[in-house]
Amino acid sequence: MVKVTVNGICREYEDGITYERLAQEHQQEYEHRIILAVADNKIKELHKKVDKDVTVAFQTLSDRVGHDTYVRSAVMLLIKAISDVAGSPGAGKVSVEFTIGQGLYCIPKGILAEKVTAADGEEEKQIDASFVAKVKERMRAMVEAGLPITKQAYPTDEAIALFEAQGMDDKVRLFRYRRGSYINVYCLDGYYDYNYGYMVPDTSYLPYFDLLPYKKGLLLMLPDRWEPETLEEFEPREKLFHTLDRSNNWGEQMGIETVADLNDKICEGNLAEMILVQEALQERRIAEIAGDIARRGNVKFVMIAGPSSSGKTTFSHRLSIQLKTHGLVPHPIAVDDYFVDRKNTPRDKDGNYNYECLEAIDVETFNSDMAALLAGERVEMPRFNFKTGLREYKGDYLQLGPDDILVIEGIHGLNDQLSHSLPLKSKYKIYISALTSLNVDDHNRIATTDGRLIRRMVRDARTRGASATHTLRMWASVRRGEEENIFPFQESADAMFNSALLYELAVLKQFAEPLLYSVGKDEPEYFEAKRLLKFLEYFLGVSSENLPNNSIVREFVGGSCFRV
């Protein structure tokens, strides 16, 4: 017999009881479905058996780890269904590319791409809708059947042979950089895959999804963690899609689509040139945006917005330099300087100051000052003192001439409520984010939020002396603010800029790992720290010495020529 304590109540059970049985017994105590167990501060998949006295808690669909597990398992369900419809894993190759809203965009590859995509005249390639319908039908059938998803540790050589037999060359190449002797392989109805993270015990746990044809691929629609049983209606985001697609094309041109590709480049000694090419591609895009602004002729306000750790500050400096090449005179303006006094800042549901809502900004003063500048008046500009929590005026006056232009950076830059008094023709709006196009392998994408989180962690430690625990703890709140205040306005941007660089995680690795190792096992953030450490293991680390001093990555690791 084993003693199991759940929510403070201890009971005895027969040896070998599974965590799934325990979850079923306690499900009524949780609002959302239980996905994982936490036994003595270690995450356990539900198929695991209890082998000793233990204290157990549970992770549901609304928890970060639980939600990630659901997404990961749903992707395996999709790829297995594609394999079944196509006839075999080799014939059903697919790559999980990026997210559009709550949809995961996946594209067929190889023979499958030739079979299920076609061009209509001058139109771009489109996937065959009937193929998507068959895949969706197969997914539904597997959910109804409740097929088990099993896990087995294979010696690395055997795992490589297994995936070679399934035609998964991307995984074979990735495993060459694995230090461990064993690899955890998941199996679903005879289909084998590698997933870096936990999985649900069977397909009956995956009822919430939809599958749509989109462009030359499929969109796997999944719930978010805040409403894990609700599917949002898909809203096309054409500008975001084309920005992401352009980045994917850059990766293809450089021969770097997966972490194994990047590691190969590092091993070949070609990293320095690759860094320069990547930086040049970004500079070309910044120059394109600056040229578009100059050609419009009537732009006085460049509004830059993006989520946390997008590299907004470095981008605004580099854009300003490009604007100067067109004879314009840019002036940086930080919306943060228009914060209301701290005592007047709204608070969130937890009682903390909510600096990310629009009400934290003195919108009327901002509009009054901007309108006065547009009219040619001389205006004294504020500076917000973050130590005192007060806005200050210290004789910083500004007056716009014919060639002067304001480069305004702030979280609400795309929201016209911030600049409601300014004519639309005077504004040029830019959305910036770190939209990584790099995948671990074809089936395991790198979430853009992970890249930004690692960026922020490194910068917080360098500039603020903040621990990884602190950054991880506040990240959920930051993400909620982004969902509310930034992402709904993406498509209103005149231009989008992707600040992600293919090589950056290989550089950030050296800075991030010591910070993550400092997170204690008894801290709630430990699971997330462990996940990120495991994720960074796939990358070969490289020095930051070859980074140009104007690189966006310099904003996070230090050594920038800008004041960031």
C-alpha cells in the first residue's frame, strides 16, 4: 500500500495505482480537466504509477505546463492523422511552422506537398480542402477511440534507427547533438515521434480542436489556456502571416530551418558570416520601412509598438538612422514618459499596479502635446521619474520643423485611442516582435514567447539585477497585458518588423542557463526553468563576440552602441 496526500487529505491506495486514477477521483475539485500530476514537486504524466508515499497536486488545461502538454499532444494527433490519410509517415511529411492567433500553421512537405497543393492561375498555392477534411475526420475518430499515447526510453542509436525508418531525417540530425544515452519516444497507434515535453495518456483528452485549410497549409485551431474548452473563430491576419512567411523564406535561403541546421553551421565554422547575413537582412527591411515613411511625405509620427523584449528600443534607433539618410530629423519619444503619477495608476485584480493598460497613460496630455507639436508650437517634454513615480519637467523643449519627425515607442502605439486627436495621415504605425522561424525539428516549433522570455530574463538580470525567478513569476501577467493591449491591433500596422535572429538562442544560451539553474526546486517557477533549460540543451552555444554593436541581440546581452 502507498499513502497519497492530495489537497491536505491522506489516503491509502494499492501499489501501482496510476496518477490518472487519482486524477479521476479528484477531477470534481478542479474547474478544468486534469492533464498532469505533480508528485513531491516532480511532474508526472498520468500514465505513470505511484511507487511510494507521496504528496500530489495536479496541473489542468488552464496551467501553463498543462496547456503546453495539450498543444503538444494535439500536434502529434494531427501528424498521425496526416500520416494515416497519406498512407505512411514518409508520405505524410508535414512541418509545424508558426501560430496565427490561436491557430498553428502547418505545411505539407515533399511528396505530400505536390499531391495536396496546387496553384490556380496566377494565384498562390492552396491546399486541397478535401484532404484537410479527411485529416480532420481521422483526428475525430482517434479522439473517439481514446487511443493510448505510450512512452518508452530508447538507446540513442535505436531511436535514430527508428526515425530513419519513418523518414524523419530532421530528428536523426538533431539527435547527433544529444548528450544523453537514451531518448524518450512516444507512440500513437504504431506511429513514433519525439516531443520535447510531456504528453496526455490517450487521445480522448484532445476533444477541443478544429482543422482548417489555409493558404498552402493547414491551421490547427486550439483553445488558449485562459479559456481551455473554447475555440475562437479564426480571423485571418494577412500582414502577420506574410511577415512570418517572409522570415521562413529567409531561413530556407540560408539553409537554416531547424536547430540541427544551426548547429551544423556552428560546427562548420560559418557562424560569423551567417550572423552578418542575418543582420544585413534586418537592416534591409529597416531601410525599406524608412523609405516608405519618407515617400509618404506627410508622416510626422512614427508609432512603434510590440510585446515585451521585441527589441523596440534598438529598432527605433536603427530606424532613426535610416530616416536621417532620407534627410529627415527624427526625435525619440517614449510613451512611458506620459505615465500618470504612480498613485493614480490603475491596479489589476491582484492589487498590483497595472502599467500596461491604456489608463496608466495620461492620454489627454499626450494628445495635447502631440497636437501642439504638429501645429508647429514649442512644447516642454516630460520625463517620467520611475524612482519617485512622478512626471517631471526639466526644460526639455521641442519644436518641429519641416523635416522633423517623431519616433514614438510604446505598448499602445498601434491603438488609435492613444493618439485620437492626431490625423491618420500624419501617423505611420509599426508592429515589431521576435517571430522566430526556427524549429527544433519539423514537428516541434519554437514558441515566439519562449524566445522573448529568454531575451527578457537575460536583460532583466543585466540591467536590473533581477533573478530568473522574478522574470518567470511576472511573465504570465506580461503576456495577459500583451493579449489585451497589443495583439488585437497588429493588423492595423502600416509595416511589420520581425526582430528575431536565427542565431540568437545559441548566443543567449550562455547568459540564460546560469540564471535558470539558480531557480530553486521549492519555487513555483522551477518547472518552467527546468523546461527552458531542457530546451536550450538542443543548441550549441556560441560567444557574443561576433555580434555587431548595433544588433538587436546587443540590447539584451550588452555591448550595444545605443543607450539600451
